[in-house]
Amino acid sequence: MPAAPCVIAISEVLRVLVSRAETWDPGASLSPEQDRIAQVILDEISRAPHESLHFPMLRDVRLLRVARALLEEPGSARTLEARPGGLAATGAHGPGCLCLVHCK
């Protein structure tokens, strides 16, 4: 597995295997077949080429702050809430409202 969050290219094999894994009961133990498929998924993720992360840059300063923070630290646990420590100081309506207006 990659050591840090990253964007990877998805092969056709990985796409098909993940589609199959989505149908599995999340509360059940893996069958031997499912375990083999899960191992192949991990192998495919490990060997997948890394892709560059591309965000179209925004014009709104508040949304641009969020996009830059995501680019700098994609694994961050910070939230988008409009409060101290949140990524978007956007006022009462929050960043979702800004996206409806600016991310069309």
C-alpha cells in the first residue's frame, strides 16, 4: 500500500474486482475466494502508477483556501465547518453554499 494518501491510476482489473467487492456483505467474514480477490486488489493498488492530483483552481478566496489545504495535506482530519480550526471560514451558510454558487 502507498505510504501516504495519493491518487492512483485504476486498471480495468482493479475496477472489476472492486465492483465485485462492493457486493460483499460488510458484516460477514471473507470466504476463501473473497480473500484471494482482496489480496489481488491490494496487489493492484500497490503496483498502480501514481497520478498527479489536479483541482481546477477556484476564484473565491474561501474555497481556494480549502482547495489549497486539501492539496497540501490530503489526509488531514480537519473539517470544513465554519468554526475555528475548520478549513472554511465561510459564515453561517458554510462551504456547501459557496460550492453551489462557485463550483458550477
